[in-house]
Amino acid sequence: MSGVRVPLRPLSTKWTLSGWSGVYLFTALEVRIEMRMTCQPKLMLGVIALALGALAPAALLAQTRTEKLPDETPRALVVAFHSPEKGTGTNLGEQIRTKLQSDIPIKQMYVIPKATICANLEASGFPCDSMPDAITSRLLATSLRADFYVDGNVVKTGTGYKADARLVLARDNSMVQPLPSITANKLGDVASQLSKAILEARKELPDERTCETKLAAGDAAGAITAAKAAIGIYPQSTIGRVCLANALIKQNAPGDSVIAVASKVVEIDPRSRPALIMLGDAYAAKKDLNHAVEAWTKLIAAYPKDVQLVSTVVNKIGQSGQAAAAKPIIVAAVDSNPGDPDLVHLKWLILLATKDCAAATATGEQMIKIDTATADTTFYLRQAACYASDNDPQKAAATTAQGVAKFKNNAGLWSLYAQTLRMAGQLPQSLAAAQTAVKLDPKTEHGYLRIAQAQIELNQPDSAIATLKQAVASGEDKATVGQFLLVLGNKAYKDASAANPPKREDFQRAEMILAASDSTAPSPAAKFVLGVSAFKVGDSAVRENQTAKTCDLAKLAESSFLTAQINIAAGGSIDAKTAQQLLSALEQYRPAVQGQVKKFCK
């Protein structure tokens, strides 16, 4: 970089609208401002203003230097520290800059002066004494071509001041190097000690950069060597260890190696985002879910406002089966940020994952009031399913009714609507909703099954069996259909047995459903219950025919007992004792049935 002098006029400008990218060259200053980022509107306006020459003349004069700097000279940005006492954080930031400028030659590190920082902040709509957040600090560092920035907190104590600072890489603000906590009587003494700490920590940066470069080039071994050099020159290195852990992962090193390195990073910096992510994933890969969830929970606690990160972590925790561990963290984050739509959404997700449906549905209703856009198809599907799980079929049906009203062509919602209507006892409406779902998409999951279920409960077994044949023809798994019919057939048999008095027609319906199950997906269970149902039909027909004296009943008894004998024998392994008793009873019935057929079927 050439000497820093007062710029007179722009040499050239270049603008491209894809994302936007600006390059602005100043005559004597020769400072290139390159930006490739998505800015907050306020920040973008400010940066554009700077690029168009909004830099205040006083600020430019303050930068005047005649000394030429090499292009590779590191650039350091120190922003105002956060402090509850007005002016303290801004004052400390300036004192650190001043001390750094005296502690290290400009050719070794250029400390961006206050005037330049103020010009950028003011052009972006912020006052000069702003205490920037992490996003603003990174944007500021990027626009000023800083290699790193330093920020922190300072508080006044009974005897002086206490400051906690960190060095953050401008290219990736998740790469954080905590600096030693400083306590001193005077703010100037704090600045002096922090200057020394910054200069000590910066010694690791060249080797860490080499590690990153080699890792990007696929040279994991070279990256490990460079990372170890960074740690050797600065033993408390966190960013060197993060690069080392990434290189170990690239080498497919054992998980314990990654865990050891990442754990050391977390020991130094409990909020280290990359280390906590690697730690959680490494433990999960080892199936050590307790430690994985512990790491992920610390990550959520450290960054509750990073919605994408928290959403990803919540999903991992949910899949681990240990979602309860993250629940209090999310709930606490929402309670401390009431009305935040992203956090409320995350609370809803974690409550669903922990199957706390009472709290989840209440949170869901709150969520769509705060942000109506969250009422998408997924919301209605999950919310209604949760109401159903919480034994509230009326609200489940009402929720899905709202969903199908809003998304009329969503087959999945119509299918769920059919299920919730059935649970609410509205069988004709359930049948109509299931038929709508299948009409919209014949391959809707369990669409035909829900039609058949409604038809059976509406006493339409013939229609149900025809529907299930369509289900198989449409690609529904035969085993699923067979099991579905077996469940329905078992229920029909139990209902028939529980009736007082039992009715032959009820056992005949059970027999029909179970025969359909066995023909779709043969099983000993279907055969056995089918045989028992047929036995009950034959027994009832023989008894009724003692007074009715009809050929039809005699023939029904004969065919039913034949069906019973074949299927009870085939499915006898389900209940060998009962099977033997029934087969013996069939032998005893045989003369009576033969006598009725001979007598009434002439």
C-alpha cells in the first residue's frame, strides 16, 4: 500500500449489481475498498456514502502519513468497547489504538485511526462513539481492509477498571481469540496491558493463516504442521486449535483426537462456536449423545439469536432423542426475548421434539399471531398432529380445517383432516376429506387407508375392501395394507364378541375383513382370527337354524366351519391350546351340520 495522504479526486469507479461489489480508488491514498457482503440497509447506505467520497475532510487529514507501507502490512481495527459507563468504552478503544501505535512500528502493523473509524460510522448513520455489535464490527473491519478487529467489555470497579477483550478475524468472525482479562486502577493501564496482549496474540496469525490456506488446498498434513506452530508460538491459541481440529477432521482422524482439541478450545473460550459445533458432532459420531447434547446446548445458550444455527442444532438434538436437555435453554431464550418471532418458532420446534404438546400448541398459536407467515402447511400438519396426540380431536380437526381452507390443493393436509375428523367422530366428513386427498394426489400417504377406515366404520366393508385393492394398485405397500386390515379385522372381531347378545352379521364382517387381510399379505395371525370368526358364524347359523330350518343357514354353517377348519389349523401357532379346542369342537358339530344340510336342502 502506498503512503497515506489526502485524496484529491477519484481515479476510477466500478460497480456491479450482483450482490453489489464496489471498487473505488483514491488518487494519492490508493486505498481499495472491496465489499462482497449482504449489508443491513442502514449499513449499506453508509458504506455506499463512504465509497462515493463521504469521508470527512478532517478524517482524511488525520490519516495523512508520508511513510510508504507494503501491501501485506497487517491492518488492525480496535472498536469502542461496550460499557455501562458513558464514554468509558470509547475512551478505552482510543487509548488502546494510541498504545498500539507506540508499541509496534507502522510497517509491522497499521492501526486504523479513530478518524477513519468515525468517518465510516457516521457515513453509515451511527455516531462516532457507537459501541458496534459483532455484525457491524465485521462490516467495518471488512470495509477498512482490517485483518482482525478487537472488541470487548469494560466496567468500572470499586478500585479501577476490568476489561475482557477478544481478537476476531475479519474474514470469519466465528474465529475468536480471547485475550487475558485485565484489571487495573487506571484506564490507561488497562489499555497498556491490552496492547501487549494483542501484540502477543497476533504472533499466531501468520501460522494460522498458513493452516487455513493449506487446508483449503487439501493439504491437511501441512495444515496440521502450521496449526501446531501457531499453538507453539501462542499456547492459548484458540483459532490455531480450531484450524487444527478442522485439519484432523479432513484427515479422518479418530473422533477422540478432534474432541481433545475442541475441548481445549472450549476450555479457553466457552463460547467458541466452531469448537462447540465440532465437539457436538464428534460426540454424536461416537454415539455419546449425552456429551453431544451438552455441547449443542452450550452452543444454543451462547448464540440464541442465530436462528439458522439454533434451528440446525435443535433438529440434531431432536434426532438424538435427547431433546429434553435443550428445552430449558430455548424456553429461557424466548423468555428473555419476548415477542421475537424466530425464537418463538424455535421454542415451538423444541416443544414438539420433546412431545410437550400442551405447551407446543399454545406456543404455536402465539407464533402465528406474532408472524402470520409461519402458518404454513408444516405448521398446520404439526400443530394438528400435536392436538391429536394430546387427546383434543376437536382442536385437531379445527386446525386442519383452517389448513385446508388456506391450502386447498395440499393433499397431505386433506389426509390429516380426514384423520382428525374421524377422531372427532365426524365419519361422513372424514370419508369426504380422505377422498379429496386421494383425488388431489392418488399417492398421498395412507390416503386410501383413511378412506377404507371411514368406510368400515360407516359399515361399508365391501367398499372398504375395494378401496384397499385400489390402494395396492396405486403402489401402497401390501404388507402395510395387510396389517391395516388385520388391525381392523381384530377390532371387528372383538367388537362382535363384546356385543350382548352377539350378532352373526358382526362376525361375518370381521371374517370378510380378515380374509381380505390374508389375501393381501398372508400371515398366521390373520388366518387364526379369520378361522375363529368363521367358527362363530357357523356356530350362530347352526343354532339359528334349529328354529329357522332353512337351507341357506345350513349351507352357511357348512361353509363357515370349512373355512374355520382350514384357517385355524394354518394359524394355530398363534394360540395352540385354543386352536386344538376349536378343531375338536368342529368335529362335534359336523353331524349336526350334515343333518341340517340333508334335511333342509332337498
